Amino acid sequence: MDRNTTDSHLLELWRSGNDKAYRALFDRYFCKLYNYTGKLIPDKRVSEEIVMDVMLAIWQKRDQLKSDLSLSAYLYKSVRNRLIDHLRKQQVPTVSLELSTVEPSSSFITDSRILHKELETLYRMSLNRLPPQKKRIFAMSREEGSSYKEIADRLQLSKNTVENHMVAALRLLKRNMQVVGSY
């Protein structure tokens, strides 16, 4: 995909079944969002995890996105909200999260049930490939909303071990999402 292709056009291509268009959007925003989170929290693993969660959420919720939203604004706001959630869970003092880098709104429509179903299948297959412990920890974190400390306490593991399991699970999901975009 051409770097000059607009987000709206890429979204239209993606909606019509072009997986390379999603890959182009992923490539366009992943590093920007990662750098944005890196300015606000020092842990690179957490930054990567937050951005991957947001990019995965786009796959999962793209048919629910409103047509009058800017993709850039949506992504930055999603990352901002995940950062706030993370900071609350960590009980870190509040950090100012100004959205001065958010681009102005532009319209787009996402309505691709077939692609959504394919992604859900890919997502479930990726989760099923995880070793049982990683899969359990991932489900406790993402589906139950448990903090790493809560998971560590319940499973009698160190918090660091829980974090390592989550990083490994997210990397597998990232690799699988990149594979989809290369077809």
C-alpha cells in the first residue's frame, strides 16, 4: 500500500476484504502509538502490550466503529484510556495525558462481518496455541479484568512471571496478526 493512501481509503479497502489494507494501517500507527506510550510510561513491555491491545480491539470492534470518527483520534484515545487504566491498577500518581498529537476528525465506515469472523477465528486459534498456563493468565487478565498482582496471588506465582506470560502471549498474537496482513 502507498504511504500516501488515506486512512479512509485504507478502511474502505479493509472493509471490502483487503487484509493488506489493515496491515498498512497497523504499520502506520503501531510505532507512533508505541512512542506515544513510551513518553508516558517507562516500561517498554507495558507500552507494547497497551498498543497491541488497542490494535487487537480494532479487529474485534471494527464493525462497531462510527463512520464519523477519525481513526487516528480513535487510536490515540484508546491508548490514552488503556494508559489510564494501567496507571490506576499500578496505583501510580496521575500523569498528564494531553492529546495534542491527535489529528483532526475524518469520516470512515467499518462494516465487515466476514473479516470480523475471520479475525475472531484467527484470534481464537492463536489463543488455543498458547500453552495452558499462558492461556489461563491471558484469559484472567483480558477476559476477567484481573490485575497482574491479583493473577499472581491467585496462581501463587510472582508478578514478574505473570508479566512474562502476558508478553509472550501478546507477541504470538502480534505475529499472527502480521501474518494475516501479508497475504
